[in-house]
Amino acid sequence: MLSLVKLADSWNAIERDLPPDWGDARLLLTVDDDRRCDRAAALLGPANPGRLGKRIRFSAARRGGGVGPEAARRLLRRLDDEGVVGKLDLVGSTEAPASELQVTESLHDAWRRQLAGLPPDWSDAYVEVRLDSTDYLERGALMLAPVNPARYGGPTGFRFRSARRFGYGVSAEMAARCLERCDDEGVTGEVEILRTLSDTYPAATQGPVWHVGGRSV
């Protein structure tokens, strides 16, 4: 029986063969089943694909706009998870000076790194997400909707609360999923935990309140 190569694995192999200073990689996905083409294009939506019949073109980039290599990998895993079969080829690539290459940490990884720096008994956190562009505001707000984000902290800032065990605020796991959704959509930025409290026990309240800029958060 012929073993099918998963699309994410194909991208891994392509990426390994690219030069160290690659800046953009132009990719071509040829879908085996005509009936799965619409779905494949939809799942690749964040990469702004172009489609002609069974052939779908998109790019991964380490500089400028567009989805980065990790986001491209996650998008292709979505196709693998839904059983979309096809062939992924490298159409071309361009090199870029090291100063232009993206070394931006994903939002999900930044959140995990911030959590790792908290004390073991942390109970409440006040978090800011600063997006890299105002172009990301609408999509970022949609992806972050479950964390109940508030526009605060500059023109591209969102803030939300997280609670580890109980009280007001989204769980750390839900925040991680929402930030990963942003990564999948090519939304980039930074995550910072601005304030944190440890070992709080709300009594007839939803939790502690911070006063920031003259308002309660």
C-alpha cells in the first residue's frame, strides 16, 4: 500500500531544504480530490491563497506580512486532520538580509513563557496583547472573543483577565487556545502579563479588582 505523506510533513521537508536566509517561500498545493478543493482553500484562508481548479497557491514568509512558517504548519495540519490529500511543492523562494527576517515569537508561545515566570500559587493575572498592526484589530478581536478582551493599552492593544482556579477571568488554557487561533490567522504581536496576584480567595465576589487609569478592571 502506498503511504501518503502528510502536508505538514511535506512543509517540514521543504523548510529544511531552504537556505538559512530564506525570506519568502511560494508554495503550490495540488489537491487530489476535486470535492475537497473548496474546503482546502477555506482552511488556508489566513494565508490568502489563490486557487485555479485543484491548484492552490500560497506563501509562507519570515519577513513582512503574511503567515509565518509555524502558522503555515498549523494550517496544513488542519488539512491533514480533515483528511485533505494532495501534493505540496515549492514554487520558488527569495532570500532576505538577516535584519529583515522575522524572529517574532508566536502569541501562544509568548503566553506560555509569561505563565512560566509566574509564582506557582498565582491566582489572578491582568494581561495585555499588543498586535503588530491596526490591520489585525478586527480579526484579532474575533479570535480573542472568548477571553472578553477590552480595547486598552494603545492603538493595537487588548487587555483581559485570567484566573487560574476560580473567580473572574478566563482560564490560562482558554487564553492559550485563543492566542493560538490568532497565530493560525497570521495575527502577530506581543503578550505581557501586567499585574498578578497570588493565593487570593474571593468571598462573595468574583475576585479582586485593579484600578488602572481611573477605572476598575
